[in-house]
Amino acid sequence: MAELSWVRIDSALASNHKVLALLSEKGGDHALNVYIFALGHSGRQGLDGFIPEIALGLIHGRKRDADLLLQVGMWRQIPGGYEV
């Protein structure tokens, strides 16, 4: 997939049940930023929703953020990283 200079974000993101669950967790606000940065990273790199585990630091993420995103179902664990 070709790289994108922009990505779409759902206009109802703020009221999405997964986002609400994420924000109810300690550190969930940071994890939400990581989610949005991940969308941009994946689009820019042409990765079609894939976030390599080794790229977590590039999107200002930590293992705790990834764990929270997995917990609420905003990411899915796949070999080598995560799928948005």
C-alpha cells in the first residue's frame, strides 16, 4: 500500500464504547494518543493498519499503552506487532 499523508478518524471517536473504556483506565488518555499516532504512523509508512512492535517508541508508546489498547479491543496482537 502506498503511503498516505493523512488518515481518517471517526467523528464519533469520543463516544465510542472502546474509547470510553480506555479512558476509564489509568493512563488511558496517553494510550488514546498512542492509538491516534499509530494510525498516522501506519498510514505514513503504508503499513495498512500494522504497527510493528519495535515502532512503539516512535509513536510515543509504551508496553502499558499497547496492553491497554489490546485490553479494550482497539488493537489486536499479531506476529511482530499489532493491528489497528
